[in-house]
Amino acid sequence: MELLANLSSNQMYSNPLAVLLDVVKTELNYFKLAMISSHKLDPGEFQVTGFCNEHHCPVYTAEEMLNGSPNFPVLSGEFVESWKTNPNPMKISCDTCPDLFQGELKYFGNALVIPIWIRGRIERWIILVDYHSNSKRTDLEKLALLLNYALTNILRSEQKRQLDKARLWIDEELQEISRLQSLLLPHKDLQIEGVQLAFKFEAFKDAGGDYLDLFQLPSPEDEPNSIRWGGIIADVTGHGPSAAVEAAMVDAILRTFEGGEKTTPADATAYLNKNFFTRKDRGKFVTAMLFVYQSDTGMVRYVSAGHPNGYVKRGDQVIELNQSKGIPIGVLQDYQWEYKEFKLQKDDILFIYTDVVLETRNLSGEEFGDKRLVDTIASSPSCPDLLIDHIHDALFEFSGRSELKDDLTLSAIKLL
């Protein structure tokens, strides 16, 4: 019972062969043990994946012992095929399968063969040679049950080890993707002349497809005192690492765009769309809102490519920027967007966001929606940081959950 309790414990086996030795010692007082595997080998082929006795037990990994390794020679013996259909322990001699008794087994003329069942198949066996029984009659069926139980637990332990290793690798890769994605965001200390700005980004599951960039633009040559700034907020379909890669591609494409004083957000959107297409259908599209402001006119020019409409908070009044109604990027390569204009006033706050704000549901299945967003903006303080915090808190309070179902990006820009 103590042996079964030890085998049942959730532990990692540093030397699986030593575990098998301890099991066999319950029935035999002297023996040598070999592990045979034909897993993933051609018919009639096998490997000796471990050989030991109580005085010498080399360390093999469970993976090597159970599934073989290029480090072990591949041997041939047709007897293996008949063994695969025999579920019972058996005694054999060199005469019945001479191909087995070579290498470390060549000095022994007979053996006990214990078949091992894994996932309903017999592809592995434990071979016992030079054995002496503890009693006049060794209970081979009991020994077979114990060894199969032991190897089942060793396999489970190995699978857990590999799963933990894979999870660690995935976590590290996701953290690295998340770190790289954070480099695409505006610097937290970003300052643009003439405005006060704030933004918040929270990825769903470490990495996501939201993208935000805010920047100052050179003043026109004929209006050297004019202040120009602009930005883009975008959302790649889906979330997770694949969406994060697409967001990085959006950033890379935009950084190759060379605009001028007469360039409009529609021009930048068309350029992004044209270069977003690849030789094969990538199965993704991007919603985006691009905008440019120029102080001498007071106009903000904007394009919505299938993205949720932005808002302007003017005191307690909330104005929706709903005149641009273009399709998302990545749908039609030759599509042309039209920009629209809106005149900003001093102390206006331009608020932009991604669609999770509208689509977040509460525990009753009701969406946050446009009306609730407008009411939340209207009741928010006229400060970009506080406005974003107010909307963020309202969203989580409404959802009743500790996390949202998609990436979240919020940005507010106040005209000073």
C-alpha cells in the first residue's frame, strides 16, 4: 500500500527507471531490467530505452524511456509485432526471439516480458532477465498491474512537466509581445503644444489588437505660428498575439507614410489600407479613426474607417463626430475615404475609444451602448485624466466583472 501511495503522489520522477526497480523488488529479489519501446518506429523495429539493476541505474528521462530517442540504436525483430497483440505477461527464451538478446541483453538466455498499456496500445514492454523470485511462484499479473500503474503515473508526471514548460514558454512569449506592444503606445510623458492629453490601454490576455498614436505635426510654412497635431486609434479584429502582430504592422505601415501640409486623414487612411493588403487573404480587417487639427482654422479633420464615432465634450454638452462613415481597412483595396471637419473651441475635449466600451455587457446581458457612454461623458470632469478614469470605472461597475472581454483603449485630448 505504501508503494501505491507513493506512486499516486503528484511528484516529478527524476529517475523513472529507479521507480520501476522499486516496483519489481516487491516480487523479485534479484533481477536486471530493460525497457523496450517500438513507439513511432516502423513495424518490426524497437529500441532498448533503458537497462539497469539494483547496483547500477542510469538516469533516463521519462520521454526517452517511454518514446525512444535518436541516441538509442534502432533494432529489428519481427517478434515485436506479435507482442503488440499479446496483453499478457510471458516468459520467453533466446530461441523464440534471438534478435532481442543482443547488446546489454546478449548474455541472458531467457526473460520475463511485461506488456505496458498506454492509451489503449501496447508499444512498450519491460524485460526482466537474470531474475530470482522471492517465492516459488511469482505473480506476473500482479507485477504487470503494478508496473503499468507506475508507468501511467510516470507518463502523467512527464506530461505535466511538458505542459508546465509549455505554459511557461507561452507566458514568457506573451509578456514579451505585451512589452513590445507597449512600445507602440505614445510615451506616458508625451506633450503636444496647445493641448492636454491622457490615454489608457489595457490588453485582453496580455496582448491585443488595439493601437493608438498621438503626435505633433510641423507647422505650415505659410502659418508658422499655427499648431498642428493628429492621431490614430485602431482596432484589429480579434485579440491576443495574432491581433498584436497586426497592430504592429499597422504601426510599421504608417511610419512609411510621407505626408505634407496638404495631406488629409483620408490620404493616410487610403495609404494604410493599400499597404495592409498582402498577396494572400490574411482574414483580418482594422477599424480606425484618424484625425488632424490645425489651430489657425480651429478645425479637426477626421476619418472613421468603420470605427466607433468619437465625441467632443463641450462643458455638459456631448457632440458626436458621426459624419464620416467609411468601411474598415482591409476590406476593399481601392476604397476611398472622405474626411469630415468639426470646429473645436477652447476647453473642448476630443474623446476616442475602441468598441469594447460600447459592447461590454452587464450580468443581465445588456450592452453599455452609446446612450450610456454619452451620459457618462457628460457627467465626467472636464479634465482628460479624470474623464478617462470616470469612463473606465463606469464601464467596470456596469459589467460587474473584474476584466473585460476585449482590449480597451481610451484617449482624451483637451484644447487649451
